[in-house]
Amino acid sequence: MDPLTIYELVAIAGVIIGTYVKLKTDITRLEAKVESNLNKIKDLERDNSNVSKMLQKLHEDLNEIKLLLARNQLDK
């Protein structure tokens, strides 16, 4: 088996470093996407909470309208 030449060692080191840099870049990009999606989820949860509050208020108002209509029918 021939010993590796300096050129081959440099080429192997370059490939290893290039692979490491690419993987590190991919990981960083994926972490940014995950963080972005987590922020979107938090926004959706906040919006969902607001919608729930609005629906609860609407439900209360509808019940009040029903009561007013019932009283109106009784008064006739």
C-alpha cells in the first residue's frame, strides 16, 4: 500500500473541511427555519386566543339578544 502523499492529505483535509462547513451551514439554516416556525406557531396561538375571546363575547351577546326577544314575546 502506497503511503499518502502530501497532495492527497491536503485534498482529504479539504473535503473534510468542506463537508463540515456545508453541514454547519445546513444546520444553521434549519435552525433558523425551526425558530421561524416556532414564532409563527406562537402568533397563531395568540390569534387563536383572541378569536376564542371574541367568540365568547359573541356567544354572550347572542344569549342576551335571545333573552330580549323572549321578554319582547312575553310582553305582547
